[in-house]
Amino acid sequence: MEYQLQINSMFEELTKDFKGEVLKDEPLKNHTYFKIGGPASLFAVPEDTEDLKALLKLIKKYEIDYYIIGNGTNLLISDDGFKGIVVKIGEKFNKLERDGNMVTAGAGILLSSLAKYLAKEGLAGFEFASGIPGYLGGAVPINAGAYGGEMKDVVTRVRCMDMDGKVHEFSNEEMEFAYRHSTLSDSDYIVLEADFTLTPGRVEDITDKIRELNEKRTSKQPLNLPSAGSTFKRPLNGYASKLIEDAGLKGLKYRGAMVSDKHSGFIVSYDNASCEDVLELMRIVISTVYDKFGIKLEPEIKIVGTKL
């Protein structure tokens, strides 16, 4: 079937049976923190797991490319957009239940909201994630972390859906958490929810810790400009930001993109940067750091629809 016909047919089916939102040619810059990204042929936001299951069935039926996103905090999307369907697991996936020291949270919950909830409940251990932007569903597969804490420290079980609509569970051990990596990192599984085991604590102490970490983050990171968070992974030797700074690249600009002059681990859009602006600046940073120190930086951000 000709591609545009496939898209039109799938759109028609979705508008009949899909409970969630479905859009054609939706600009992806509206769904990323970088404010970069061309249109998706189709863009769908399922209402619940049944909606998601029906959507995955249609993706298989029409054999079109797909990409799953959450809050779009660590994405750099091509200026040409995405040819296929982008599925956003959003705020409808907001389950939140407590059973003693265990909490079950849905994939569409913001980490900051989850941290606030746990603080109010007097449950400690999740403070490190309070300032990480994004949804839980994106944080778990990459074992997101900050200030000495990672998802692996608190996640006990993860429930996800495969492309056939079947639900699977993984224990902490089965997740094989590593630095910015897990069993789910390179899989087609979509996180639905996760269980956390936490430690009882004083509400005041937990709240103070969250405030302290958020103040530290605000003072050190360029939160006033669009970015996708830390641009590069931490190398085996040293820190990406220090290597970039020591290479004399802090504040370097390429068209609309800049190595942040506040924190050199971030590439930011300071003047309406395009995807290609950011990619070219990343290439300059990678080659300069490699030439000076023999260390090859790897992207931490996810690049969609194009290549570095």
C-alpha cells in the first residue's frame, strides 16, 4: 500500500475506535524540551492500556514505523520530523497507589510530581529524582539518575507491554540496570508502571533534601534555555562537562546552538536552533575532545529521524 494511503487509512481507523487523541502532521517541536522537531505523519496519545493495545495492533496491521515518547525531555528530533506514527504515553497513565513502603506509579507521572507525593507520604529514597524532568516511563529504561541516586536503587518491579499487546513483568534483577541502561533500553517494550520500595522518613527531612537538590540544580544548570538535558554520557575516565570545558569549548556557538556557558555538559538552543545546528555542534565537541584527550564522548540524548 502506498505510504500516504496507509497513513490516511490508519488515521480513519483511529478516529473511529481510538479513545485518545490522534493528529496528522503534528509538529514534534511542540512535544520536546529542545523545541526542535518537524512533523510526525501521525501523532497519537492513548487514553489507557486498552487504547494502547489497539493502537499497537494497527501499527502492525499497517506496518508503519513508530516511535514512543514520554515528556520529550531527552530527545533531539530531525527537522524533517518522523515518517510514521509517534505515540505519546502521557498523563492518562497516572496510576499512583501506596501499600506500606511500596508505591506503584504509572508511566505518565512526572518524576517531580512523584517525588512530591512520596515526600508528603513520608517515604524517602526518591529525592534524587525530584529535579529530573520527564515521565517515569522514560526514566526507568535508561536508569535515570542524579546526585548519587538512580532508578535501580528504588525500583523493584516494572510492568510493560510488547508490540503484540502482551504485558510482561521484570524484577529489579531482570532489569539488569547499568549506567543509563537496562534490559528495556534497546527493546520494543513500553513501560506501563513500576513498583518502588522506599524507606519511611520525616516529611520535613525529605522536603528539605528535595529543596536542597533542586536549588543545586537550578544554580548549576541552564534551565532557562531549551535543551535535552545532559548531552553526553559520563565517560569511563572523568566527566563530559569537565572534558568539554578543558577543551576550551564552553560557550562555543554554532548557528543557533551553544555549549552552555553555565554548564558545558549541556548543548542548548540559544537562538532557535535547528536539529542540524545541534548535531554539528555535537560533532565539533566529540572530535575536539577526542583530539585533545583521546576520549570519545557518546550522546546521552536520543536522536530521532536522523543520525549524528
